[in-house]
Amino acid sequence: MSDFYVMEPYMKHIQTIRNKALCNAMNLLRCTRSLILIGVFVLTSQLLPAQLFVELPNHNPGLAQAEAVWLSSGGKLHPLVSGETKAVTNSIKTLLLKQTAKNTFTTTRTNLPDFIHGSMDVADFNRDGFEDVLLSGAGPNNKTVSGIYLQQANGSFQRMNQNIPALIDGSVQFGDFDKDGDLDVLISGNDASGSLQTIVLRNDNGKLTDINAKLPGVRFGKASWGDINNNGLLDVIITGQTNSGLITRIFINNNGNYSPLQQSFPGLKHSDVAWADFNNDGYLDFIIAGETSHGMPFTRYYLGSKGMRFIEASSRGIRQLMHASIDVGDFNNDNFVDFVITGESLERPYTLVFENQNGKGFRDLVAGLPGVSNGIAKWGDYDRDGDLDLYIAGVDVCFNLISAVFRNTLDRPRDDVEVLYVETIPLELASGPYYYFVFSSCFCDPEGTGTKSYNAFVSNIHKEPVDFQLTYKFNELLINRFPGWPWSDRGHRTSNAFTSIKDAEEGRKTVIGGYSNDGFKLHYLNW
């Protein structure tokens, strides 16, 4: 959650905050929301199928600050992952979750560098039939790492003698930007001196050269290739934090020279973006999610056209998320591209699958996946059955570390599907509004004393007639009352609906008790 990577690395403090009473309270809140959700299904006369994505048994260590790709090796598909595995020094790991048997993945170490705050991509760079790995990020002891690592026949990796800029808090991507048949490199982030960069490296017979593309440097975002005008030359979309503010902008490839598209889009940070042709009209669209300059979550998708003009599509039913990761793919084989997204709303982390409605919008699949912050979700057909499975990693609402493969069971015979018939639930349970309190926390110096400490902020109980109204008020009070608060990456969290003041008070007492037991300084924001 955003609460605890406020001003220090997340994993440094995770053991202090993983309090049993607090997690019990959050589990209770999730159960309350589930009842409301069931009520909604009853009112719309829908039937709930058995869960589509089923978590495979695993003993893999969970990950914070997670990054992942699916790597083809030995004729099988395996998650290649990196992140922090536990709350100790030098817990950074790069691991291969090796597919050792049917629906079984075993954690193995690789000879790739361990890193966080970075990015990976895979492709057959040297065209020898084996997928190679491009990566960049921060290794143990804050030493930057980067490079292209060529996969060998035995599954190990050998680093190429190529100068790949070591950038953190950014992205890397393979792609043939100049249509010459070999893979080039796009990389963004900040270097060891803090300089923000976005760089295109041209591949000339295996030698990479910086073309001086003069693209704006970004951090906390992404640079991604996509051919928006179908001329075979890869254009670039860039989102993130620049030296002069937040940006989301497309740059057109004019035979290796990049110029900005006149149309601009809302600038974001802690953002991700993905290209896809969502409406099957032959032109690339894109979806983007992240944090606005006002600290608000934002998710939108835009439809491309022949004239290189993008139209904002309806975001109805799409949850607004920040600190986001997005991956696109047709999980149900209906020839329309769907997407999976992880990230944080103003109240909790989510992992959501959105199903494409024949190019006319998206609907939340209500997939029941663990919501993660500091995380990632990636599509991959590991069992080669023709439908896309998922790998998910990150930190859940109770600060548990997640790292798991979820099998897509869409190919099951119909008689293997259980249907849940939900009967009478009172109408008012699904209509609201209900009772809420708001709470958040940080390892910070909100009162400007010069010393950081653990601080928790808790509101009194209110009804919420408008979504997130209480969260906005709560954050306004924080900013006005505590001079140190605006300088942190603010955490927001609101309880879920309680049906009575008494129940809300009990939930609030449990959260306060959890923070107290962990030694937090409590601040009460009553209004």
C-alpha cells in the first residue's frame, strides 16, 4: 500500500506493520464488501460461475517492488521475476519460477543480477532461437545494474558486451524501430546522478548505438513503442515525471527522428501504458493508468484513427488506479483484446481483469484475484492450452507478499463449472450509503520535528453519500494540519461499508489497536 513506501523503502518497515489485529480488521472489511457485491449480483439477476482464474499451489517467496516477464526456456514458459522477498537487508532477488511438472512451478536462482526499481523485457535479440533478457534497475546496496543477457542452451545467461545505460524507476523494451529486421532498445528512467533520460539504442549488426532521439527523460513511468500510423516505423508514447512536470505524450518516428504529436494527454506519474487495437479497426489504441498531479488515481483508454488523432473512450465501469501496471491480451479468445491491471485506488490495492465488450467498452470480470500494490500482473499461456493464464506479484491489503500463477480455466468442460445461486439478500444491503472511517499511515516527519517516526491518522465515523468524499476531506485535513505530509507520497485508505455505527466503531477500535500495538503515534482527524 502507499502508506509504507512513503519516504523509505517499503521492505525496511514491513515487519513492524504486519499486525494480526489490523489484518483481521481488513479481512472483516473485505467480507462486508463481498456481501454488498453479492447483493448487486442478485439485483441484476446474474449467476456467479466458479472462479475463472485458479491459483496454483506454490511455495514461491512473495515479492514487493515486483517486476516480471514470461520467459520461454527448455520448451516451456516460466515467470522470470524480481523484487524484495522479505524484510531484511539484501533481500533483493531475481528468480525463475521454473515449470517442473504439470501446474507446478519451483523457485530457482538464476545467474541474472538481482534488482528492484527497474524493468525487464524478453526477445530473441541475437536470433539464435533462445529468448534473451533485457533489464535495468537498482541492485543490492543501491548499485545500478543493466544489460542484455543472452540465454544459453543450458538455460543460463551470458551478459553481452554492450553498453546499456543503467537507469532506475523506468522501463526497458525491445523493438525494431527502424524496420531493418533486428531488435533495437528503448529505455527510460534516471541514472545514478539523478539525470532523467529516455534513450533509443539502434542495433547495427549486434552493436548498439544511441541515436540521440532527444526524447524527454522520465522516471516513475514508461516509454513504449507502438506504430500508430501503420508505416512499420515504431513511434513512442512516454508517461511519467519529467524535470518540468508530468507528461503523457506520443512522439512520431520520422525515419529515426522523433517529433511530438500535437495532441497531448493528461500527465501522470507512477504510471503504466499499453498499446492494443481494442476495437479491431486496424489502428492502435492505448490504455493508461497512474497518478495525477493532484495525487488522484486515473485510468483511461484512447482510440486511435487513420489521421493519428486519439479519442477518449468511455471509462464507465473501469476503476481508477495509480501506482499501476497494465498488461493486454485476449484471455477469452473472442478476438477482442482485454486487459489486466494492478494498482491502488484511494482506499486499497486491486488486481482487476476487464473484458472487452466487442470493442464497445469494458466490464470488470470480478475475477476475485488478490489486489496488489508495488506489484505486477502478466499474461502468459504457460500450459499451452490456448488461453492466457496470469502471474501476479506484489503486496496485498494485509501487507502479505504475493507471488503466484493463476490458471485460466476457461477451457474446462461445462460440467466442471459450479454455479452459485444466490438467494434472498435485503435490497438495502446493496444500495448504501453506509458508515465509514478513514485511516492512513507513514514512516515520516509530518509535524516537521526533524525526526522520522511511525505515524497513523484515523478519522471519526461518517456516512458517505458520494464515493471517496470522506477520503478527499481526510486528505485535505492532513495537508492543512501537518506541514510534512504533502512532501510524502501520500497514502490513503478508507474502510469498507459498515451497516451500523456500532459495527463501524468496533472496526475502528481494531485498527487503532493494531497501530497502537505496533508503536505508531496516533493522530485523530475528527470533523
